[in-house]
Amino acid sequence: MRGRVGAAVVLAGLAHAAALAWPFELALGAWLRPGEPVAGLQGASLLVLVALLARAQTAFAAAVRAGGFALAWLAGTFWWLFVSMHVYGGLAAPLAVAAVLALAAFLALDYALAAAVWWRWGHAGVAARVGAFAALWTLAEMARGVLWTGFPWGAGGYAQIEALGWLAPWVGVYGMGAASAALAAALVLGGAVLRAGAGVLALALWVVPTTGPGLVAALPDATQAAGPLPVRLLQGAIAQDQKFDTEAGVPLALRWYGQAIVHASADPKLAGGLVVAPETAIPLLPQDIDADYWHALAGAVRAGRVAVLLGVPLGSFTDGYTNSVVGWQPGEPATDAGLDPFAALSRYRYDKHHLVPFGEFIPRGFRWFTDLMHIPLGDFDRGALPQPPFAWAGQRIAPNICYEDLFGEELAAGFRGPASAPTVLVNVSNIAWFGDTVAIDQHRHISRLRALELGRPMVRATNTGATAVIDHRGRLVAELPRGQRGVLDATVEARTGITPYAAWAARWGLWPLVAACVTVLALGWMRRPRRGAP
């Protein structure tokens, strides 16, 4: 790429990353706020990309431009992986930078291939070219989210939560991204009439603040209220470099979370409610903790009137290990459980299904890379999909762990039967691996999209943030200050009923969107004019 083209490619890609959660303190009223998505910026970056691709002289040139755009976008989105590898993992800074860039470059290949294929539509009509760009862009997004275990963090649709969030209950985040891509392509490629219409729509959606939530509230709701549920969310704020330290972080976690659970169990204001502690809130295997600790917690929970969801690793060397959430309820334990109070209380168990490469399992052939770091990596077994929800107080509560909430089609698997579908979603996470970075804001918006797609409130209990309550329309109800130890009390409105997205994604995953994209491509290809035709 030449200088000016290369600069435009990189700047547009970085703008696409910044649109997901504005990373600067600069604010411009309701349109631009730190940590919030910027729909117009994402739309503008796509406009630049489409214009650059439309001017490419060869398929290879188009692939290079799209690949450079995606490299800048993805590296600018998850640059905070550097923090986990270098600051907490001890990997040399140059190697950590190289690892982030290598991951971004590998994932960018999907977009480079999509651009090379789209270049073949150069002689097609406007409608075919617009449809082909949106379809190929969406296929690239879904490929990134599925292939090689999938890493869809930073999909373009997340930047559109305020503008196109009303589409989420119908087509999900990938469908929102497709709509934004089609709008950008129409603005660049269309004739005067199409450009005028697309410009008015873009102005309304990308520039006018809070369009999305307003439209969501105005549209018919596919879900129904299912009763209130008091919740208390715990945020221990234990620094990642202390979390597994047996002299500092581990005793602090045992003491603080234990006291928080005991106090919540005795709090009359929380009766019938739910206490949630984050991912690996207890960072040791239960059998490695003194039995008196579990006896004290068991007595408090049995005598109280609240249920508890607690993140803890489970298993043994012979049986394998899992990153899990256990559910505790008041009442008497089983008659033979007196010798093991943890087992007596843990009548519910959720095991993480979508494991993190290099963090929770080591891909074949990459042991050498993980050996360069000094991170307590897990080698966990995978949980089933779907798993039954936690039944409490007339509600069905479905946990998910850390970045599992990136995979809306997997969460939707629990919605195959309306009578057994969750009424509340719970995410437990530990984003302390990435410091006080924009990763916290990005993850909050990911949870907002899942709430919109599935029509369920999402409550989040995290170690350092974002510990928050999100309603079924994706609106932030309450949030703890990031990095501060504390508890968040709120009441969520549980929901029943199935959104259109939950209905089709529960049965067929992402295949309906794949089929729609392929159909658009096939129709456009068949209708394109042949080269040399009069």
C-alpha cells in the first residue's frame, strides 16, 4: 500500500476499534462518552474501508487493504492482551507485542479473503455490490467467531448497540453488523437517490444519540415479566498479581468473600434473593481449604434465606479440573453430607463450556509459548452445552463464565424449550488479567448485547469490574466503581418468553445467518453482467 492509502487504512481500523468503547477522556455530550460505543465512528470507518476497496485495482490489493484495516482494528481492540502476557505473565514486552499482532494478523485473514472475493463483484449492479459487501463482511465476522475455537471479541455490531440495538432480538449482533455494513456500502456505492436515503438513515442512526434504546423501548416486547429477584453482587477487587498468592490474595479472598456471604445470608432485606461471587472468587480447590471454613459457610447459608452462586475451580488430578460455578440454597443438607459441608451445599454445578485458549487449555503445538510465561494456567475439562439453570425463588438462573457471553448462539442453546428457558442470566468474570483498561467497558457492552438478544436481564459479578445489573433491554441499571471492593444491591425483573433470535439460534445456531448471506451472494452473482457483454 502507498503512504496515504496505508495511513487511511490504519486510521480507519483504529477508529473502528475506538468505536467499540471510546478509550479517551474526551467527551462531547451524549454523543461521545468515555467507555461508551460510538456508532457514527464505526460507520465512518466502514465508509472509508468500502471506498478504499472500491478503488483497488486488483483482488490482491483489496485483500491487503482489508487485511490492514482488520489488523489495526483488532490489535486496537484487544491490545490489552499485552497486559496479561507481559505485566502478569512475565513475557518480554517485544514478544508480548508480537503475540498480539500475530493474533490480530491471523484473524484479519478472514476479512482479507472476504475483500478479495468482493472485488469480483466490481462489474455488478449497485444492489448486488452492496448486498455482497454486507454478506461477505458478515461471513468474515462469523468465521472469526467460530473457527479455531472462535474469538469474536470486538465484532462491529457491538459499536451499534445504541443505534441498531432494536435489531438484536431479531438478528443478533452479527445481523446488526450486517446492517451497518450494508448502510456504509450504500452510502459509498449508491446513486444519488440511494445515497440520499442512506445518508438520512445514517444521520438518524449513527449521529443522533440514544436512538437504539429509544427504539427498543418503543417496539413490542417478546418477553413478559416473571417477578422481581433481589441480588447482591460481590466485587473483591483483588489484584491479579496477588490473586493466587497464598500469603496475600488467597487469605484475603477467603476472608472477604466468606464474610460477605455470611452477612448476606443474615440480611433480612435480601430474603429470597441471590448472592453472586465472581469467577474463581475462591482461587483454591475446595479440598485444599480447611473444612472449618466450609462448615462456617454451610451453617450460615442453611440458616439464611438467600441462595449463593460462587465461582470456584473443581476436580482432582484423576478426575480432571473444571472452571465452575456452584449453587447453594438454604435448608438441611443430605443426611450423609455432614463430613463434607461443601458437597452438602453444592447441589447445583455449572462447568464452563467455552474455554479460553492458552488460559484454560493449551492448543496442540503451543506448549513452548505458554512455557515462556509465568501464569497459573489451567488445563480444564469442558462442560456440556446446554446445562440446566439454577432453580431458586421461582426463577431459572443461567450462569456463564467470563468470555462465554461473547457466544450468543451458545447461550441461546438453553432456550430450546420455553418452559425450561432461563429467566435471568448471570455472568461471573475476572478481567483483572487485563488491568484497568477498556477491556472492562467492552465486556460490559458484550453483556448488554446478550441481554438484548435473549430478552433477559444480565447480572455481572466480577473481581475488578464491570460488576453491574443490566435489564432485558440492554440498559445499564446499576454498576459498582471499577477496581473498588464492595457489594452491589439491586432488584432485577426476571423475564419469560422467547425472542425471535433466541428461537432460531437455539435450534440452528448461526446457520440461518450463514444461509442468508450465501443466498444474497448467489443471487447477486447470478444477476451480475458478464464481462464483455454488451
